Amino acid sequence: RANLPGEALAELQQRYSGDETVAIHIEAQTAMLQDALSGVSPVLPELPAWEAPADFSDDKVIEVLKEAYALEEKKVKKALHRSRGKQQTVTVQDFDAMTRVARKDGLEQALKKCFPQLEGRPEVFHSVLAARVKTEAFASRKNKVDEASKPQWSKFFAPKPHSSRVAAKAASKPFEPGQEEGLLDGLEMGSSL
């Protein structure tokens, strides 16, 4: 990773543009950028084969996803339960932060359990997942797992007795962008935990 001025880099690109290895790398970089800009998970260019475990089959990728989803839900439930015990109101922002941390931690723990050699390298898993999702059969399997594992968070919240008047008043007004703040205020965890 040399810190080259733009002109020097352009000159090197021109000089080696006919080299097959460079052409493959440029094509992979371009594909990664296009995927990212299109909202598709990008595949790391030239992911060294030794970085992805040999037994990283479709079934293993699905296993990691299921484990990660289960851990995520467990962590969020635990955090919601702690909030309930402290009689705290959970705002949309709090809940969003809670789920982001749980998702990240859940994946890290699932990878550590299934592929300890990838500890601290979630980008390898994400790249393998992105490559697999490009096939219709795997994408279908993943979508089924995503749908089956999607937590129904709304069932964990129940209106406080006095909040029904607030909810009725809020429901009579049209929803406008920016009203997300405080959307869960006045709600507390239901008894389903």
C-alpha cells in the first residue's frame, strides 16, 4: 500500500493494464464497488482461498446464520429484560442500538463457535455469504432462514394502561417523518419473556 500521487498511480495502471493478474484484480475491484453502490453485499476481491475455511459449505454458512440470529434474539431479550427490571423506557434509538450490538456480538460468537480460525475476521464470512447469495438456490435458503429467524419484537412490548389514551390520540394524527423519536415511549415490555 504505497502512498502514490494520482499521476504515478495512473501511470502504473497504464503500464500494467495488459497484465492478466492486474486485469483480474481491477475487474474484481470494479465488481465490488458496483455491488456496494447497488446495495448488494460486496464480495472482497481475490479473497485468498486460505482465509475461507475448507469446510465453509452452504450448510455451514446457514448454520452460522441460524446460530447468529438465535444469539442476537437472546441478547436483545436479555437487554429488554434488564430495562424492564429497572423500569426504564426503551426508545426507538435505544432499541436500534441494542439490536445492532446484539447482531454484531451474535455473529462474532457464532463464528467463534463454528469457525474459531475466523475470530476477529467477520469480513471473510460476509464476503463468502455475499458470494453465495448470488446463486438463486442459496439465496432462497437464506431468505427462508432470515424469515424464520426474524424476531417479532412487537410482541415484547405492551401498552401501559394509561397509554391507550395517548395511543388513540397519536393514531388520530397522520404519521409524519421525524415522528419515530419516542415511538416506543410509554410502552413497556410485555410479560411474554
